[in-house]
Amino acid sequence: MANFSASAQTNTVASPPVNSPATSSAGRVRVFYDSYTVVATEAAADTITFGAETIPKGARILSADVEHEALGGGSVICALACGGITLIATSVDMVTAGVDAIDGMVAVTTSAGYPILTLSTRTSAMTAAKTIQLLITYVID
């Protein structure tokens, strides 16, 4: 039976040893939080931008949570993206209150270095004075 090593193990046993990137082996976990209160003028295909230039290139996103009140309308479907990377797909229905999340590592590799977090509404308008909260944990260094 053959034995195989993943990249971190290969780096460790190399001669001379090679350091793994901090974003995959150690590093500091950081948290990004922002909230948005709906004004009810949002329409299909509009974009809500959260904290521009807050997650640096090279970061590895550990989790992303979008918590929202019942946003009403016939169908409010949204997508969360960081730069060109989709974190939560367009199939998220936000008509009723809930939390939508990704768990798992996603690398931020956009050439701009500081991707913008955007929530894109895909269908009908939202109810005024409702809150959308975004919480992202990521690692860098």
C-alpha cells in the first residue's frame, strides 16, 4: 500500500524544510462585521456593498454568515460575493428570517488585493427598516 502526503506535510519533511503559508498553517483569525438597514428602494439586480477594502488579498475566508430579518416581497433572493468569488450562491431565499452561511475555506485571490463584499438582490424589492448583518471570519499573516 502506498503512502501519500498533502502539501503541508510535504513541506515539513522536505530537505530543507519549507514553511507553509500562514493562511493555511497558523495565522491570526480576524472578524469582519457590517450591517445594512433596508430602505425599500432596492430593486432586482441592485447591489449592497459591505465594508469596502476590508479583507486583504491572500486571506482565507473560514466562514461567512448573512443574518437577515424577513425581507418580505414575493421573492428576495441574494448572492454574497467577495471580489469575483461567490461565497453564497443566488439560491438563497431571504423572504423569511434566517441565517445563510458558508463553512469552509475560500481563498481571496483577486488581483485588486482588497475585494469588496457585495450582496446582490436578484428579484423583488425588500421591506423597509429590516436589517441584514454580515459576519465573516478569515485568516491572514
